[in-house]
Amino acid sequence: MAAALAAAATLVPAAPTSAGGAAPPRAEASPVPAVGEERAVDVTLGSAGDRTRHEIRRPGAAYVKVHLARLSLAPGDRLTVADPAGREVHTYRADPTRGPAPRGDASFTRHGGTGFAAMSVDGDTAVVTLHTRKGRDSAATIDRYWRGYTQKEIDVKNPRSVCGADARRDAVCYKSSHPAQYAASRGVARMLKNGAGWCTAWRVGRGNHMMSNNHCVKNQAELDTIEVQFDYDCATCGGNDPRPGTKVGANALLRTSPALDFTLFNVDNFDRVTQFGTLFLETRAPIAGESTYIAGHGDTKPKRISIYEERDGGALCGVRNAQLGTEDVGYNCDTSGGNSGSPVLATSSHKVIALHWGGSCPNNIGTRMDKIYPQVQDLIDNRP
């Protein structure tokens, strides 16, 4: 992974106060949900024996992410990590930590020490296969993997930030009725941190730039562990039938600020995700009472959009308190663990007016984008 390109912003937060209720201090930002655990294994494929295939199966797991301590391939050989149905197939023709990856190879993540982790596969089974011709000296060693918690485990371990009924709906539910909101949601992605935690991130501006929270990714070492999954959306409204989407690794940390709780970074294999569109930033202050909406991956679920305050077409969610302290804004769009880093969009322009970082009642809370924009305007092209 590339080294960090810029130092963290050095901004000091003021004590937040408001007539509508005090914003919680930055230390109380919504925690990154614990959604998985690491397990050790010791499996060798290839030259140490005749074994060329290994299946890691954990019944009920949401995903499996495989770490390779060693990958040594003869020319023309390859290793794949796939789900049993072949919906996701991540191919490696060389160890990407030892030089430029061959064109077309999948992204990867680093987790300290030697080796690398393949992109995760959704579901409870990962099939690792060494594709080699007989007599070749290719080999791979699997030393650990992460398995995603079941939905029941996630619900027990992680808080929700929904005031009243949860009015969020699958993004695809709004494809026809709210086409602009649906289109804006396409640039929003799920972000897996170190194999065991989820946040939300999104494309910003015309180039290779992603934004999320600082409390989701603080430095380059954390960024090296992150994979970003675009198009993890249900295919039908309420169908619980998500597509596997497109997964890429994070690359370089560009700028971050604990005070404003944002991180700007870029990704590997950018050409694979440009099809999903991007978002642009509002540079004005929020207005009390204006309508907003949020697209994100709360509870690690497929992307949902929060447009209404209550179910069945209730009042539109929007800005409750336009200024919490000096940097934040309060709104009533439903969120939950995993929504950290989500874009809060102004309905009037479909531009991002805040970066969601915390949930509470009566206000969910985000950093105002007119405060973040001056810190990143030299890095991004914000022209729609």
C-alpha cells in the first residue's frame, strides 16, 4: 500500500452547545461495530503435498476473509478465493506484497507481518484453490481467517440509533419513486476494517477519493486493512437478496482530522468502481428544517436509504438543529451501527451537507460539510 500523502489536519474542537440539546463530545462517536472475529489455521497448498484446494466453512457466517502467510507461484499458475457458487472469485497470479500486481488481479489488504489477505467472500464458505500444473513448485500457506458474525450476534453486540420506528428502506425501493436519491446512493459503499468491523464510505468529487470518519480509519496502518464494497444492494425491494458487489482495497490516506472526524483516502483498482458514480459537497451551512436523507450500511446490511422519519411515508427526515457547537449538525434520519461515515445529503441539491458520525435521540449527529470542505478543497474536484 502507498504511504500517507498528507499529515492530519490540526483543528481543535470547541465545546458543543445548542438550544436543542448538547452534542455529545467527539469521544462518544458511534463505535465501529464488532462484526467478526479472527481465527488461526495452518494449511499449506501445493509443493508441500498434493493438496491444491481447501474450504473454510463457518455455518451462518456473514463472510469469510482469508489471510495468506505465503504465496509462491510459478509463471502461469494462480490462486483463487471464491464462494462455492462462484458469484465472487478473487484471483491472484502473484504475491502483491512483492511487487506490482498483474493486471486484472483482485485487490488485497495488509494486516501486519508477512503476507496479505484476499478480498472477503460473502456467505459462510470460502474455497481457496491453487491452480497449478503437475510438477510445478507453486505453494500457498493460509495462517488465519476472519468470519463475520451472524445477524443475531451483530444485533446483540451493536447499538442502534433509531428514534421511534425504523423508516429505512432498501436503496432499490426508491429506484423509481425517488430516482435522484437512488442515483446518489450508488456512490456509497460498505467498508470492512481489519476483517472484523464495518463503517460506511463514499466517493467524493471527480477523482479517486473516498470519505469516511476518522474514528473508522485514523492512520495508514488502519487503512491498509480496509476493503471497500460497492453495490452491496438488494436486487429487489425487501427481498434480502443482496448482490456481491465490487470489492477493492484502500490505498493511500490523503488527509484526516480527529477534530472534524473525517478521513479522505483513495482506493486500488479505481477503474472498477467508477461505474457507481460519485457525490459532491455542499459548501454552505445547513438550514434548520431543511429536508435531508442518508444512504449507508447500518447494521452491516445491504444499503438502505433514510428519507422518512417514520414508516409508511411519514414526515421527511431533516435538520433539527443546524448548529450543534461550532462544527456539527443534528438531524432525525434513522441510523445504526455501521452508518458511521455515511453522507447526509440535502434534498434540495442532492449534495452532501454533513458527514454522519454519531447517533442519539432526538438528534443524530454529523460534521457540517462547510467545516470539512476547506480542509479538502485542494485535493478534490468538487465541480458537478
